Amino acid sequence: MSLRSRVLGLVEVVLRVPPLFVIDEILKFGIGLEELTEHDLSNFQERYDKLGESLHSNSTTIAYDPVFYKFVFVSFLRLLLSTLGCAAALCLFILNIKHLMVAYMYIMSVGVVFVSYWSNASTIKSVAILLDDFKNGSSILDNILSLNVEHLSKNGGVTFQIFQNYVLQCFLSFIFVNIHLGPRYSTLQKILPLTFLAPSMLTVLPVPSTLLNHMPVFSALLPLALVKFVLWSSVVPIIQTLYNGYTHARTFVSNFGMSALVETEWTRLNVPEVLRTFWLLRVVEHAGIFFASGYWELDDGHTPYFRLMKYLLVTGCDTLTAVLGITSIVSYVCNYIGKFFQWLLLSDDENDKNFGTVSAIVFYILALQTGLTGLEPEIRFVRLCRNFCLLFTAILHFVHNVVNPLLMSLSASHNPSLRRHLHALLVCLVLVVLPLLLMYYLWSTQNTSTWLLAVSAFSVEVIVKVFVSLAIYSLFLLDARRETFWEKLDDYIYYIRAFGNTVEFCFGIFLFFNGAWILLFESGSAIRAVMMCIHAYFNIWCDAKAGWSVFMKRRTAVNKIESLPEADEEQLRRLDDVCAICYQEMRSAKITRCKHFFHGVCLRKWLYVQDRCPLCHEILHGMDCEERKQSGNQPRPTDQEEENNYDR
């Protein structure tokens, strides 16, 4: 990517940040309406109870309560204006870069007009209050022409303020002339700077104070007229743009689906980069507030760096937009953690590149589940640290999901690369040591709680999964060193995986009851309830159903294999052939009804797929009516499905 493209991309990201600050301020402070004081609402509950009693008694006379209606009206107005403000900011956020620049130019022109008016009004007010010469009929211009340096130096503050306002108005007029979206007639362009500078020039002239006080309003009339003209003349194009955007989105959804639209817009708007920029700028803002408020010099028993980190973390997740921002930062960091482990494992699997996305989803769900935005600062900091611990254990699980298939691949394929084996084993060692260190630190510094039990359960689960992977890896390596076929290998692998799956299932049940305890007795929320239902379905019910299905298939296949006769040494010697499934030498074999010879283990794996001979497709084993009915209703698997099931 060229430097020009990077600069343009950075500019586009920065231009999309202000709408997020608008939404953030709306969520943080509302819309600026004064909240009802506790005194105003001190008797609100009592009045509400009386209102309920009157409704229960079917009374038709309900006393007028101004506090109640004021509360309802203010709450409704706050909700309405906040919704409109967030909707406008979101519309501004999703505009393309061309329309976004036009919108910013219009907003800047309006801001320039109001800043100009405020500056002129402040200068005129200061001149009217501080200059006593207005009463004597003289003016600043008279003092300048008469070279009255003593008088000018006496009122030097006002003189400097007038000069300062003159320079500011020159700058504002230059900006407005170049960015306003109204008609650019040459005469109009020459008059506009004069309208900005008129109050500053009249302050030095002997004009009546009444006229001088109204000059800021008169000077803002022409720029405001241009601004209103642009607004009213742009109503139709704005409506047309909104309609075109709606039509495009509807057509896109009908052709490709909603998920494709969301993915396309996510990429076009560069949402993760915008959120990261927003959060970093927000951190800089709060860091300035931290130093300006004197918190750095505060003596509370902690180091200034810890106070700064704590303040930035607490203020960095006090609104939903801030939580989205810090989630984007977490995604960015975890993405590089995933790349580091990919580099260490010498892996380039595409599925391993979703490390940052999955970590961000986990962190955001934890933030919503624990209600970070609605907590007090101290409690929020504690909850945030706990969420980071849970995220850390989740990252360990993700790393194991990366290293586990690599271990299986290295051992099953007899890969001779010692470097790859050592790297994979080093990652496994890290996955064992880090959870142990985390549990040791937490149990030595924290009191026993449901959160600590959850973190410990996730940590122990990681360790168990690592040992299961290492055990299967070791079995495959032993099998590679054997010169004969190891028929018991499949049984050993099945038992080890069954043990690991059983432990994971038990931890899933434990975490469900742990979450139920939190929901009922500690911090219940709708999001936590929904997440518990999802956990119960996918991690408990689906796992139990899949495990039971595998167990039943294996038991059925074992029973069928045991009913087949075993080939003796003489039959194997006369056959003098390999197994048609695995192409390995047969020292023991099962004989099918169609007189074909196979390894018992290989045939059992084949029976997971179908009940026909791999060579002649005859029925291998008699089926009862129910099995025959189920087999008849199921379509015959393809060759690829048979191969995948055999690999499993």
C-alpha cells in the first residue's frame, strides 16, 4: 500500500471518529437537561402508592401531581432527544467519504458563525463595561490618532482584546469564505469578511452604545442566511441520498443476505480501526483530565502509574461506545498474540486467524454480562480485572485449539521435523504452566468466590485438554515406531478422548450451576440468563447428545464385529494379502459373510459409516427391522464422507 493510500485511509478513519464521540457523550451525560433533584422526588414513591390505591378503589378523581408529570415529561424528552442524537450521529457515521466531507463542511460553517458571534458579543460587552471613555464622547480611535499612549496603556487590556478579536475574526472569515456551501458570487465573497470584521472595527469608532451592542447580531445575519439557504436547498438531495441508500441496502440484502451486507459495510467503514482510534483519543482526553485534576500527586498508598492505569481503565469502559472501543483494542492485541503462536508453531491455517475476532466477542459478552457500564468506579475496576482473567483463560483455550490439530498431524504423519515437534511441545508446556501460575496467584490473593471457581475450572480444563492431546500424541509416536499393526491403538485413543470429553462435560455442568448461583444470588441480568441458556444448549445438551451418539455407534459396531469369525493363522497365510482398508499387513483379521478379510479395528471404523462390505458392498451383518428401516431412510454417504468418518 502506497503512502498516499495510507494517509487517505487514516484521514477517513479520523473523520468517522467524531460521531462516536457524540454518541458517547449522549450515553454519558444525556442531552444536558437538568436532572430532577432528590428533593423533588423525595415523595415520589408515596404519591405513586396513592395513585395505585385510587385506581384500585375505582376512584374517578386523581389529584394532579406536578412532580410526577414533570418527571415523566423530562424523561420522555430526554429519551426522544437522545434517540434522535444517536440516530443522527449513526447516519453521519455510515456516510461515504464524499457526503461525509460535505456534512463536516456544513457543520464547520455553522460552528464558525456561532464562534464569531460569541467572540464579537464578548468583545463588545467588555468594551462597554471597561471603557469609561464612551461616556466622555471619545473613542479608542481618538486616542490612537492623538497618540495618547498613556490612555491606551491604561486600557491596554481592552485594546488587546479588540485586536485579538480582530485577528480571530479575520481567521474565521477566511475559513467561512472557503468552506461555506452557499452560492459563491464574487461580490458576496468580498462582503462576507466585512460582516465578520464589522463589530471589531466599530469598537474603535465613536458610535452609540445601542448600535454597538446589536452589531454582533447584524454581523451574523448574512452568514446565517447562507447557512439556512444551504440547509433548505439541500433537503431534497438529503432525502434522495437516504432513499438511495435504503434502496441499495434492500437490493443487496435480497441478493446476498443480511450477513453479507453487514460484512461489506463493516469493511467499508473500517469499524475496528475507527473504534480503536476513538478509544485511544478518549484515553488521551481522560489522561489530560487526570493530570489537570491533580490525581498524579494524590497520596493514596498506590504509585502514580497504578492510579493512572486504574483511572484510564475505569473511564475507558463507562459507556457502551467505550466498551466497543476497548473491545477493539483487545481484538487488536489478541490478533497479534495469535500471530505470534502461529509463527511459533509454523502454522498458516486460515481458521487460526480468527483469534482476535473470537477474543473480542468473548470480552464484549463478558462486559455486557457483568454490566460494566452501570457499576461504580471501584467495582468496575474489579470486574474489569476479573473479565481480563476470564479472557486470559479463554485465550489459552484458543491456543490449545491451534496446537492440538498440529500435534495430531505431526504424530500421525510421522513428520521428521524436530523443530516443529519442539515448538508444539513448548506451547503445550506454556499452556500447563500459565494456568497453574494464574491459579496459584488468585487463590493466594483472592477470597473464594464464584468468579474464582469459574476461572479455576477453565484453567484446569485447559490443563486436562493439554494432557489428553499429549497422551494421544505419544500414542501416535509409539505407533510410528512399531513395525506391526497396533490393533489396540484405536481403543486407547477412544478411552483417552472419552476421559477428556467427560471431564469437559462435568466442568460444563459445574459452570452452569455456578452461573445459576450468580444469576439468582449475586448479579442477575437478562444477558447472563441468555448466555446460560446458550451454554446449556451447546456445551451441555449438544455435547451430551453427540457423545451418546458416538458411544451407541461404537457399541453397535463392536457387537457386529464380535459376531464375525476370527481368521486363524492358516487362513491368513493362504490369503497372503493386506487389509483393503488400511493397506497394512494382517496378523489378525475378521472374516465377513462375503468371505473378505479385514482388520477388526478397520472394519469397526467402516461400520461407523455403513453396514456394507468395502469391496463387494454386500451386507456385513444382519440387521433387525428397526435398524433396516433407519438404514433405508438414510441416504448412502458419499466417498468423501466415508473417508472423513474413517479418519475420525
